[in-house]
Amino acid sequence: MARTRLQKCTACGAYGFSETCEKCGAQAQAAGPMRFSPEDTRADIRRKLKDVESKQWAANLPSPEDEEE
Ligand SMILES: [Zn+2]
């Protein structure tokens, strides 16, 4: 886990920074959602990495037809 963020126990609701609860030992999950910015400054880089302008990428996208199998 690279990020240190507030975790909340799924069993007793205690807060901590560990993925396992310090009080009861149950699994803890992130207490809040990941930070999101509508001004995604890295979107351009990500698009280049995934090569989204290629026809190959478009063909690999999931479609409703695939789900009916
Ligand atoms: Zn707990």
C-alpha cells in the first residue's frame, strides 16, 4: 500500500491507518473515496500510454454484445 490514508474497520467501525483493524483485527477499508479532479492533468499522458487513438484499442472496449454470452 503506497498511500497512507485513513482506514475504517468493516467490523467495528474504528478508524486507523492500517488495513487491519487495531482493535478487533478485522479488515479495514479506505474511509473516503480517492481524490478526484475534473481537471485531470495526467489524462493526456494516460491516453498516450494506452494508445487510445488506435483501432486496436477501440476494438478491445467492452460492448453490451459481449455481456450476452
Ligand atoms: Zn475493528
